[in-house]
Amino acid sequence: MADNKDNLTSKYIMYRRRWIRAAIAISIAVFVLIVVMAGASAIGSTDIPVSDIFNIFLSKLFSLNPGNIYPLSTYTILFDIRLPRIFMAGLVGAALAVAGAAYQGMFHNPLADPYLTGVSQGAALGAVIGFLLPASFPSMLIPMLAFTVAILAVIAVFSIARTGKIVPITTLILGGVAIGAFLSSITSYLVTTSGSMMHGIIFWLLGTFSMADWSSVAIIAPYILGGIIVILSLARPLNIMQLDEEQAQQLGIDVEKIKIVILVAATVSTAAAVCFCGAIGFVGIIVPHAIRILFGPDHRLLLPMSMLTGAGFLILADTVSRTLLSPTEIPVGVITALIGAPFFLYVLRKRKKAIF
């Protein structure tokens, strides 16, 4: 009896310490994200001191007129230009990182990313079609077409892969590769025949937040946040599915249902992220990898840490993209690759052990 009591006490202490460490890690990640957002708000062609940003927020909070204290141009730059872009980058980074972590856990494949099921290629094709429409069509039609075609592409992949009530992972991946290649070929043809619009289309395809405003943030936020919440709620089943599908089923997990729910949630959030800013690579691979190496494979910590780190990473990358060669803007996808690849290689070299 005494030994059993000691074992229970020891397990409780270990469990408590694990969650204390997780709470500390998440708290630090939240603090770093706030610092990154504050820095991104302050840096630009016109620098704004962080103290001024804080005072402007206070005046906004208490319904004061900041124009009586600060120039109206400062208020406009902060609330109408930089903050929508920062929130857009944060939402997109969180969506891609969480979707990547979920896909890697579900597929048991460290190379899986949010674009594996053809969502990126579908969104690119929809956006290019939108760019080529006559100027009389509303500009909001571009992200709507990107979102719609992305969802249709994933439905096609899912329909090809599904066998009865089962979705074989290998068939799903191969279907995504095939559909993605087919859609990419159509997109390439349209781009090469787009004439004077080619530069703008290619810039969008490489990733940009230049179209960000509060209306676009309001449109994508429900899809992204909804998808993230659904995936976060499935952290425990994802942990169990790391063992084996048969063992997971024996433990009461409906594996096929969980896979479908994750696919839908990750696809919707990724499609919403891509439709306004293009396909931004590396976030969905590097962030979950780095978090998994640093904190372990437990999805109860991996998913929220990926969400916070992905948001901060993409905000930082976007800040670099718009300030490094100001007033010229670099596609943010270029920056994510330049930042992500060396960092990922450094982490792998420092921690030479199996990720899974």
C-alpha cells in the first residue's frame, strides 16, 4: 500500500511539473509574441516610438481623441496600415503552423505541410483567374475565388483517396501531389499568358500582406480561429494516434473520424490564410519541427506553442519583408525561406536525435 501511494505521489509530482513547464513555455511565447507585435507596429518607413503606441492604445481604449495628442497621420499609419497587416500575418502564421503540426502528426510524416492536399495550388489557380478578370469585377472576388478553388481542390483529392469510410494516408498524399501538379500546370500557363499583369501575379504567388485591411482580417479570422480551435481540441487523440491506428481504435479513438475532422479544419483554415496573401512556404514545416525538437511531441503543448510561434515568426518575417529594402517590398515567402532554412538546419545540428 505504501509503495502504491508513493508511486501515485511520484506520478502526480511529475504530472504537475510537466504542466508547470508547459505553462511557463506558453507564457514566455505569449510575451515574445506581444513584443514582436509591438516592434512590428513601431518599425516602418515612419518609425513610431513604442511609448507613443502604448499611449495611443490607451487613448483609444478610453475613447479619447488621439489627434489632440498625436498627429492624425501617426494614428492612421498605426491603425489603418500596420495593425491590420500584423493581425493578418499573425493569423496566417498561426494557421499554417497548427495545420502543419496536425498534418505531420496525422500522416506520421515529418515532411507534411499545410499544402499537402492541394490547397495551395487550388488557391493559386483561383487567385490567378481573379487577377485575369476584367477590371470592372470587384477586387474582393480574387480572395473569394482563391478560397473556393482551394476547397474544391481538397474535395477532389479527398474524393479520389476515400475508399468507403476509410481514407488511406498514402492515397491521400499521392492524390494531393497529382491534383496539385495538375492545377500548378494550369496556373503556370495562365501566368505566362497574363502579359502586363505577370509581375503582380507572381508577387502575390510568392506571398504578400500588402492587401491586408480590417475587412480582410474580419473575413478570414472566423475560419482560421475556428480551424485552430478544432485542431487544439484534438490534441489528445493525436497523441494516441502516434502509437498505431489499430491501438488507437482499441483505446476508443475513432481514427477515421478524427482524420476527416483534422483534414476539414486544417484545410479550411489554410485556404482562408492563402486566399488573401498567397502561398507562404516553410512556416508549416519549420515551426512544428522546431517546437517538437525543443519541447517534445506531446500535441497538448506542441499545438499551442506552434500557434504562438508561427504567428510571431510570420509577423517578424513580414516586418523584414517591408522594411529591409524600403520602399521596395520583398515577397514574404522569400523571407520565410531565408530565415527558416538556416535556423532549421542549426536546430537539427544542435539536437541530433530523432524527431519522431
